[in-house]
Amino acid sequence: MSDYLTKTLSELAQEITADGTIDQEEVTKIRERVFADGKIDQDEADFLFDLNDATSNNHSSWQELFIEAIAQ
């Protein structure tokens, strides 16, 4: 995921969900991407919900990021 900042959210979601789980490295990259402009817009919120729905057994930092982002 070296170009995660330039991929579309759809492309990024496909890449992240390919193995059915979100690992710690992916959480870090997701955080950098969705907070890049300091706010979560509707597309980014939808992206986060899509990731959450499509994965399981995620790293514990995923839940923290998800709650933090959606609470904004």
C-alpha cells in the first residue's frame, strides 16, 4: 500500500479487505489517509463503515480508530 494517499477510497478498500482483516500497519495508513485534512467527510465515513462491515478479527487499534473517526 505504498501509494495509499493517492489511491481512491474504493481502490484502497479493495486492497485492505482482500484478506478479510485489518492489521496494525493498515490501521496506521487508514488513519493518515482519513485524517490528512483534519476532518472526516461523508465519503471517508462511508469508507470506514465499508471496511468495518467487510472485515473481522481486526487489530485492536482498528476499533479505536473507527470510534475516533466516526465520533467527529
